[in-house]
Amino acid sequence: GRKRDDLLGRTVGEVLGPDVVLQYEAMADRVQAGETMRWEGWIDFIDKGPRYLQVSLMPYVAVGATRAGFLTFTRDLTELKLGEQELARKIEALARSEALNKAVVLSSLDAIIAADDNWTVVEFNPAAEAMFGLSREAAIGQPAADLVVPKPLRAEQVEVMARYKAK
């Protein structure tokens, strides 16, 4: 975001900050010896704060020079990294929520039977097992009406469920 004239003649430390200089200095000897170095991580910039960078440093000897300098290729991956961290937080929160929901369903004294949009059983808790005399494994995947509605009323209930779904 700076103009060329604002950068020329200034040091890396003046433009990017001391943390960047320290990172470059840690790799300087190996780069000047001919090795390409890579680094990735958080670093504080003077005017932008913490940024997540992927940096490659390669040796470069200018025409007529006797000492190698650096060519630096840097990718700012801050937004990508922040997005990954936010996604990880959401996944962790979802896992906690699912664990809580599972604990509530499993420990409930009330029969809990959950069905999908086709009225197929997707959850059948221990209280439902006790009430209906059927294991969770046997109930999952079965039509809910077949398990909990008495046979004489089943056709009417299936019709009601179809009308409900249609709305």
C-alpha cells in the first residue's frame, strides 16, 4: 500500500519492522551460502500488526557484486489463516453442542425418537428402548409410524404425516 518513493532508501526494519528483520537475520547466513530458505508463520508488521506470511528467501548476486543478497517472495496468508481459525472454532463449538445434545438425549427419562423428513427414525434413546421394547439398532432406519403408532391407526397417521410434509 506504499508508493515506490516511500520505500526506496529505507531499510527492511524501517518499512516492515524489527520482527521481520530478526526473521531474515536468522536465515541470512544459509541464504548467502546459496541455500533457499522457507518460513511460514505469524509476524508483527509496524503498520499492519500481526500477519501470517509464507516467505521464500533465495540468494541473489547482483551484477558486479561479490556478496549474495536476497530475493524474497512473500505470500500474505492472513485472511486464509484467520478463516481456518474461525472454522476450527466453529467445528469445536459444534462438537461441544453435539456432545451436550447426545448427553441430554441419552440421559433423558422421556422417550426421544427423532425422524428425518421422510419420517425414518434417526434417533431412538434408551428411554424409548424401554418404552417400546425395541433396541436403538433395530429402530434406526425404520418408519417411525411402524414403531410407535398402533396398527389400526397407522394408515391414518401416515396420511396425516404426508399432509404435514406437503405443507
